[in-house]
Amino acid sequence: MLLILDDLDKPTVEVAKDLFINKGTILAQPQCKIIFTVPTSLLYSGQYNVVKRSFGKPFILPNFKIKEQNGERNHLAWRCMHEIAERRLDKELIATQALDYAVEMSGGVVRELVRIIHSAASRAVATNANSIQQPHVEHAVDELRMEYSFSLTRQEYIDILRQVHETKLLRSDDEKPLLDLLHNLFILQYPNGPGWYGVNPIVYKLIGV
């Protein structure tokens, strides 16, 4: 028997720590194979080795590296994101330029791409458009950026994001803000190949980069 426990990556970092660190031995007790989804941020906590002892080596589902560390477009990853979108809607319903912008602003995160296109489609319907155009995607991105701004109220967070954007590394004297930013997709991880970190493109304007 195989159990798949999905959406356990959605709770806050504190709840995830309680589940997988304090109650990890209990979760691992059933005598069957179990797949748990775990927040990426938990892997960077100082107590990750405790989680590893209970659950073994993790498999990290990477974001699509749509751009290389030097900013050049990764055409293979870009095409994959296009294909994901085109399997959900007819390609005639979204302009190529609009889809390119949605892919770019998603940062290679499929969930973000779906959110952007869904919101852009709603905007297109509201304006009686026959297809999703660039202004519809821009409107969707602006709405998502506003959502992100609600959680970006501390200068410390902005300073960390600027540092990550410049260095592509994770560095902070305080673990908690770093884990919060990872958990809430302000910081994106690209582990495929030589691993590095980037800032979610949606929040670029919020941190002035």
C-alpha cells in the first residue's frame, strides 16, 4: 500500500516544524510506504537532520530554471512552461507575447504560472476580449504583487531579498525571516545543475531591483 499525503507543504514553517520534527517519529510509524510533501523551507532549518533521521533522504521537486544564473533564457525550460500552459488552454486563447510574460513572471514555478494565467483569463472575460493579451497578464501580475506586498512589511525582509538577488546565495544572521521568505515563495530555489537562488520576479518592483 502507498499513501500520499499532499498539501503538507502549505502550513506555516512553525506548523511544519511541529509536524515533522516534534511528531516525525509518529508520522513515520505506519508499516507502509508513505510520500509526504514537505515545505522546502524546512530543509534549511537548523533541525533538518532530525527530520532526515525519521523520513530519510528527500526528493526535491525543482522549479523550472527558465533563466540561467547569468540571466540568459533557458530555452528548454521555457518551452516546458509553454507546454504546461498549452495543455490547459488552447494556444489561440493566449497571445504568445502574453504567455512569454506570464512564464517570465512565474519564475519557473508552475503554481505561479497557473495563478497568473487564471487571473489574466478572468480579466480578459471581464473586458470582453476574445483572448488573453499582454495587458491582461500585466493586470494579473499587479494583483499578485499586491498580495505579496502584504507580507513584505519589514526592512529586514527587503534587505535579505536584495542580497539574494545580487549574490544568488542564502545568507542571513537570523533563520526565521529566511525560512519565511522561502516558504512564501519570495525566494526561489533552482537546484538543477549548479544550484542557486533567486528572487520571485513578481516582487522585483517591491524591493527596487
